[in-house]
Amino acid sequence: MRYTNSHLEDWIENLYRKIDITEPEQINFERIAEALDIRLSFKPVTSFALKHSGIYNICLDSRKTRIEQWYDFVHEFCHIHRQKAIKKQCLQLGLII
């Protein structure tokens, strides 16, 4: 039986190709953030994402392990991606944001 990727898996593969990630060892939040023009910082606070002066920012909790920071990064990245997608849809519909 052949495995079929989910839509999410296809989307992630396409994202990795777009930002020239071709090997598993290249997958890390610093590289992804840099490739997507997301400012990344580490502070001893709960992780969060925000947009300030047109720049997307993700702040990761410096007290967490690298794996926990990865989970936080992908969670916060989804907020940013969703915000961008909503804005694009509104612009296509002629709505002002």
C-alpha cells in the first residue's frame, strides 16, 4: 500500500522547497525565519508572535528546550501565515484591512 501525503504535508514540502531546504538537517527555526523575513528573538517570557512596523516577529521562550521552542515556533508561525492569508483574501475581495 502506498502512503499519500496530507494537504498539510504537501504544503510543508512546498514551503521547504521554496526556501531551499532540501535535507532534514537544514530544518531549523532560525533558517526558516530568516528565509521568510521573520525576526526571531529569545526571551524568558511566554512565546508569542506579532507584527510591528510591517515586520513579523516571533519571540521564543528562552527557558524552554530546543524541542519545546520548535513546537512554539511552528505554532506562532501558523498565526503569522494565517494572518497573511486572511489579508490576501481580503485584498482580493476588495476589502480594506
